[in-house]
Amino acid sequence: TKAVVSPEGQLLFRGLRVRVGVHTGEPDMQYNPRINRVDYFGPMVNICARIESLAHGGQTLISAETFAEVQGLLGVQYTYLGAFPLKGIRDEQHIVQMLPDGLCERTFPELVREQVLNQVDKKHPSARLCQPTDQG
């Protein structure tokens, strides 16, 4: 991907843009003898994967549970994006964007209703969306 620079000349993006989703909790684990490793699964892993699916390249999104654990980190800015329904997850998840201070000029498209609704499980057609707000 080609480099993106702010109007002030600060490098904002260069190279591969990875989407990151983080959730805090205890996953289910089971040893898999075929691959000689532990396999992680269950609701915590599913929530993490769904949060990641909301992110744009170069964006880190975290759950409210993770925010409660990391909110005191220095050098990081947080923006509350709202509560979103996630496919296969019963309760809406409150999503926060994390950016290092040095990259706070990065901007991303909003998580639009159609994008989120395309990911919502058909079992939850009455899921309600909150409008994103900036509390940063």
C-alpha cells in the first residue's frame, strides 16, 4: 500500500494495514494432539473475531472489557465508537478505538449501519445501533 502522509507531513500509513480486534476474557482451551498445540475457542474468541471484523486496515478496536484493563496506558488515545450488534453474539458490544499518540491523525470511515447489519446474525433482526460519538 502506498504511504499516506498528513497535511503537516507526518507519516500516517505505509505498507500492510492490519485490522486488530481485542477482547478480554477467559477462552475455552483444548489440547490438540494432531498439531501438538492448544486450540482456543468459545464466546471470548468469537467476540474478539467479530470486533476485528468491524475494523478497517490499520485500525485497532477493543471491547469495553479490554478498555477497562488498558485505559491508563500512557501514549494512547481512545475514542468510543458506540454499541454494536455482532454476528452470533447475543449482547451488543461497546467498541473503543485505540491509537498511539504519534498516529492520532489517522482517520477511518465510520462503522456504518449497513456494514454492521450485514454481520448481524439473522436471529437478531431487532438489534439496535447507537450513533458513534467522540469522547476523546
